[in-house]
Amino acid sequence: MGSQPNSSHAIVLRQIIYGESDLIVSMLSAEHGIIRGFAHGGRRSVKRFGSALAPFSSIDVRWQASRSDLLTFLDADLCCAREALRHSALRLGLAYYGVELLEMLLNPGESQPHFFRLLQGYLDALAEDQNPRQARLLFELRLVQQLGYIPHLLHCSDCFVQFNHTPVAFDPARGGSLCPACAKDTQTLHVALGTLGSLSRALHTEIGLFRGFKLGERTLDEGAMILAQVLTNILPRQSKSLRFLAQITSFDAS
Ligand SMILES: [Zn+2]
């Protein structure tokens, strides 16, 4: 048992230098979810790993199970390095943010091919210079949906009435959108019905598809506020990459 190597298409999430020449690498694989293991000689072995183990690379990787929680990676071939991500602090920060969310919210070793397609589409969108705010919103929205936390959008979370006018109140702690009668006396976010419609439509597309969307500024602003509230409710701790992103975007604006 454990003698046959496994292989999969995977995206590198993170690498930690271990000792003189080894790496501990975590990846999101297409078929086995998040996997972690040693790449012995990973810092030096050009023959077995080349430059394939840099974060955000798509690779084909082979590994062997071991007695510990950590696998042993045998070799890897680079499919796509997404080098363009490294030309922009904002895009690189958003890539780290996406990886951090997945690491916080997914259980290692569970096969979750839709999360693989989601991360692949998101990183490609960032590397291809698509609107970074839109890429982030689509990523967060679909991630939350896949985890089963998508709030009620186009009807009231309390009384289920369908909305036909704007604005709508929104409170993730109460399940999402609220009609004026149910929202009264609570301090909640108010968003346009058009925003909720756009978010709802985006959820009916293939999870890895990021091209072809043209969300307006208002949808991007209000959608970001909604997702920030929803994520605050489900994340086990604050995101470190978001703090970094806040620093660089305030720097950009000055
Ligand atoms: Zn209501």
C-alpha cells in the first residue's frame, strides 16, 4: 500500500523553505483537493522540479504517500507560471488573498474539483489583466456559494417576498436581503436591486468563467460590501492578505 505514485494537475498555493534544500509545498489538486508534502531537494533539483513549485503555477505533479500527514512529491512539470501576476503588487496581493481564503475554508484532502476550476479561472483573470475588482468579487461570490453560505438575494430572507423596487436592505446575520418591513429598526446595508440581480446572474454561470462579465461600478462597490460582510461571518480569522491589499491600495490612491 502506498507504493504506487499518484499524479494530478495542481496549482501551487504556497511553499516553505525547509532545511538546506527542501521545500514543504501545498497545492490545490484537481482530483484530491488540497495536498501538502515535501519536495526533497526542491530548492535545487532543476531536473525534478525546475521552477514548477512557485506559488500560483499550474503543474502536473507526481507524489507518493508517506506515513506522516505530508506526502513526498517526486517530480513536477510546469504548465503555466502566470508570471504576469508578479508585475503588479495589486494582482499578486489578490492572488495571495484567493489562496489564503481557500486554505482557511477548505479541508485538506477532500476532492473538490469546482474549487480547482474557480482558483484556476481567478488566477488566469488576474494574470490576463482583467478588472481585478471584478475578478475578486466573482471569486468571493462563487466561493461563498460553493461553501453553502450564499445569502438570499432576490427575495426577503424573513418573509420571502420577491423584490420589485430598490433599494433593498442587506444583513448577512439575518440571511441576506430584507424587505423594508422586515428591515425596519435595524442598521443594515442598503443596496440596489440591480446589484442583487447582477450577483444572482453571475452565480448561474460556469464557476471557472471570468471573461465576458462587465459589472458596473455600483455593482462592484455594493457587491464588495455584501461579500465583505458575508465573509466576516464565515472566516475563522481576519485575512492577512487583505491588510496588505489595504496598504497598497491606499498607497496607490495617494
Ligand atoms: Zn420581508
